[in-house]
Amino acid sequence: MNRPVSSRETHGASASSVDPSLVGAGLAGAGVESAGVEVAPELEELRRAIDGLDVGTRLMLQPLFQRVSESVNRRRKILQMVQESIGQLRLDMKYLVFDLEATRRERDDLEVQVGKMMGEEGFEGDIGEGESGNGDMGGEDPVG
């Protein structure tokens, strides 16, 4: 029966003191591949190369390989989270731009209504740039 190699067995174990049941275990039983986690082809190739080494060298390299593999998986998860966050940010920006445009249309419609109620034909033109209270200080519209 193959079983994973413990850290106690990998540190300080020489080739002559290795349990014979561990010789064929290699890295396949050391938890390199987590359920549902795709292993990069380069890491798989490295794992096979380490499995082909003598027992002493293999036992020395297994913990190093495990750390590298975990680091790669951690970075992959971080990259995925960042990509999801960027996607959500883009969606949020679209909603904000839509809301801003709707608010501007409502403001313009209300200005026209107020102008009609006050009997002033050119009410929209009476308010100078930057005086309409939209906070843009008379600059160009950044969105559209």
C-alpha cells in the first residue's frame, strides 16, 4: 500500500533508512494534485522526472516540489480573483455611466419644464456653464 511521505520521513531520511513501501510511491501519493486542480504540464513533467530519481534525491526534492506546486496554485487562484474583481469593476462602471447619463437627461428635462413654467423660452441658455450645479465646473463632459 502506497502512502504519502511525511515531513518527518523526508527530513533526515537516508536512502538506506527508507521504508521499502515508499520507494514506489513517488510524488503521486504526496498530494501534488488536489481534487479538481489542473496541474501545469511543466509541473507534471517535473513530477515525473523527480519520480524517476533515486530514493534519497527524490525524498529531498519532494517537499520543494510540493511548495512550488502549492505556490503555483495559490498564484493561479489570486489571478482568478483579480480577473473576477476587474470584471465586476467594469460592470459597476457601466452601471454608473448609465446612471449618470440618465441623471443628466432628467436634469435637462426638468430645466426645460421649469423654463416653460416660468414662461421663459430660453431658460436652458440662461444658465451659464458651471452654474447649473452639476459640479463639473464648466469643463467638458468626461463621459460623453
